[in-house]
Amino acid sequence: MDGLPLRVLLVDDHQMFREGIRSRLNSEPDIEVVGEAASPEEAVLLIPQVNPTVAILDIRLSDSSGIELARTLRSQWPQLKLLMLTGYDYDQYVRALVRVGIDGYLLKEAPQEKLVEALREIASGGTVLPPLIASKVMRSIARNPTTLADPRPDELTIRELEVLELMHQGLRNSDIGENLSISPRTVEGHVANIVSKLGAQSRIDAVQIASQTGLIQ
């Protein structure tokens, strides 16, 4: 760094989580949280105003996907560093984010010291991937060298993964729709795609297949 503070934008729909991270980061002399956003729309509006060095994103946002936001940010602000801070490490999330070209992926369960270290590493031009995440990437490349360049036709979308996880929790279509702010009819379409892509006979069978193959935990 050139002596200027490392400017951070937090994008997470949980205010208490943002407050905790902001408090920790602002205690560092070389790091400054310059903005917070609860949604992709807020983030896109804030970036030109606060000019962050690094944006910390969550995969799960209340009305959208952090992966889609990462794709938008990478396209509009290619110099902006992107760190995904999330509680999810599903293989398809990891592959999608590697395709986007993020600079770091850190699990929320990691100590806050690791976040501070990750921000400094990313700001200096490095990449941060914990061993577990890095191993997922390497396994994907070993299985299919082209899988990171192009998603497979039968790969579940981020929204389908979200629906699948809620199916695993036993929620009905109406409850899934309410949780994700989509209509029950849209949920039905996602469920049909999930069943088809997994080669399942029913939604129950799809959940079992997903659990057995590690697609969901």
C-alpha cells in the first residue's frame, strides 16, 4: 500500500454483523470502513461515492445473490478488489465465484484476525483462499479442466441451490417463495429443474441425492 488507508465497503443484509465487522476493522490504523450496503442496489450507488479499495460481500443477500453482485462489480469496476465473506462453502458457489474472478473467499467462522490479514493480502495484489476452499477448486479442475470456464449444463444455478437448501429444511413451496421473495409458481419451476438436473424421481429423492453427494449439508 502507498500509505493511504485501505478503504472497505461492507455489503451484508445483517446490520448487527456489519456493525461488528466495521468496529473491528476501524480499530486498525491502516483500514477504514467507508460505506455499508444492505443490498446490491445500495452497493452499486455507494461505490462511486466512497471509492473503496475492497468490497466485502456475502453470498446470501435478502433480495439477490452476492455472486451476481460480484459479477456486476467485476464488470463495472474491474480494479475493485472483491472478498467473499460467507457461511457457505458449497462447491458450486466456489466454482461460480472463481469464474467471476474474486480475490478472496473467507468463511464467517474464521477469526476476525484472518479477515484483517485477508484484506491486507488482497489489497497488496494477493489472493486469499483457505485450504478447504482451495481444495474444492483443485478437485473441480482435476475432474473437468473446463468447469471453471463454463458452467455445466446440468449444474444448479445459485437460486436453485437456495431453493434446494430450503427443500432440505422441509419447507413447502409457499414458504420457500416467501423466504426468497419469489412466487410459489416460480418455486415450482425451480423444483422441477432441480429434480430433472439431479436425475431424481421426486423432490424428496432430489434432497436425498443432494445430501448424499455433498451438494447440500
